Amino acid sequence: MRTITLEEHFATPGFLDGPGRELRDQARQVGGRAEQLMRDLCDLDAGRIAQMDAAGIDMQVISLTAPGVEQLEPVDAVALARDTNDVLAEAIARHPTRLSGFAALAIAQPDLAAKELDRRVGGQRFAGAVINGHQRGRYLDDKFFWPVLEAAEALSAPIYLHPTRPPRAVIEASFGGFSPLVTEMLAGPGFGWHIETAVHVLRMVLGGVFDRFPKLQIVIGHMGEGLPFFMQRVDVMPVELTKLRRPVSAYLRDNLHYTFAGFNFPATFLDLLLEIAVGRIMFSADYPYASMVKARGFLDQIPVTAADRALIAHGNAEKLFRL
């Protein structure tokens, strides 16, 4: 059975000297496994391929690791997005059957970001784009960003909406009052950035993004960032209130796709399966932050038919990303 993973990460030395500096510095302080993680992030060749082989992963669709370029000054974001996409394009060219990629976009300059998306998807056959959450407190429901969404729809290029930290004011109000490390984890991978992503998606729905761009497809990880649990609850906001064309849940079922991304949790998977159905669920491992071996083992154990397992493992991704 072919396997394709979709929330897999890389970095460059230039990125780790810039927006990834905090990630790099923390790894140096911790040492050991954390420093190895930095090396794994920057390896787009033999080491990564060997780990994929050992885990039984046939292809990774790779994206620039968080925090991406979204929080940079616009001119810096444009330059770094271009440079990291160049590195990724070269890696894909070296390993065309093993690697694909999502383009980083400097959405602070939407027209340039749209051109970059066209260049990478149209010219170099990238699978789509990655956007790391808000851009300095602005979300994709803001019409300022709609040139990027228009380009994505026209190119049939899905956007992977990856978590990022909430805006500073939200962190202080909702996650502060603890030790710095507890606040960091609570606002980040422990809870906050998943809820942040779910709120971002709901803002897009309620802001009319999918009425304006009905063919636009968004991918989110971590078994849906909590949204499947609220699939029926969100419809307490009826169309008479929202002024949308359809119920909120309809957009979550028709314009979103959902990946595992390190959430190897059977109960969470079952909720996603029951609410979304198999045709919009896709495999991922969240490498190198999570184990490809454990992800592959989880894929083999989920309670679905062989045909549905194949859709999750590769079939849905092949169709959506034209892999």
C-alpha cells in the first residue's frame, strides 16, 4: 500500500537564523534529541529518505516549518519565502518520486504571494501552499488576503493551514499567569494553537471566503484541530444569522480536508471518521516532530476497510494534490 504524508517539515540554515531562531536556540539549550531534530529538519536527502524507507513512507509533501514567514516584515517575508521555496524545489527535483512540497507564501504582500503560488504550482508542480495561521493578527477572512485565495482557487491549489501561536494579546489574556514554559506549551502545542487554527477556519467560513471562492480547498491537521467535535454545534449559527449560502457545517465538510499530523489517537480518529467521512481524511506524520514509524503503525490499526485505508494512505492525497 502506497503511503503519502502531508504535514512534514523542513528548514534551512537561513530560516533558523531568522524566524526559526527561537526554535534553534531552544534546541541548543536542550541538546540531544532536540539538536538531532534540527539536523533532521535541514536534511532533504539521504537521511530523510532513509527514515522514510525504515517507516514505510513512500512520499512526503514537505513544508517550511512553523513559524514560517507570516510574522516577518513584508520585504523579508518575500525574500525568505522565495529562498526556501527554491531549496525545496531543488530537493523535489532530486527526489521526484519521494518528495513534493507546499510553497511558503509572503501573504503580507498578497499580489506577490499569488505570483509565487502560480510560479511554484503552475511552473514547478508544487502540491499547493502552506500558510502558518494569522499574519500579525490578521486572518484570511480579511479581504486584503483574497488575491492569494483567488489564485489558489484558480490553480486548484489547496492551502495547508498550519497552526501558529495566537496573537500576543490572546496569549496574555487566555494562557498567561503560569510559568513561561507552561504558558508557552498551553498557548502552543498543548492546546492553544489548535484552537487558534479552528477559530481561523471558522472566521474564513463566517467571513464568506467559501461563498466567494466555492472551489477553494483548505487542509488542516491534527485530526481537524477540534472542529469535528463541534460539527453539529456550529450550526446553532443559522443561515438567517450568518447570511451565508449554507450552514457552517456544510463548508467544514465540502471545503476542508483533514490529516492525522501526529494525533495517533483512536477515539479522535473515530469522531473525525463519523463526522467527515473517509473521502476527506488523509495520512500524515508531523515529521520530524513526531515519529513516522508510530504514524505508520497507527494507520495500519485504524478500524476501516482495506479500501478506505488505501484512500486515507494515498488515494485521497493523489486526487487532491494530483500526485
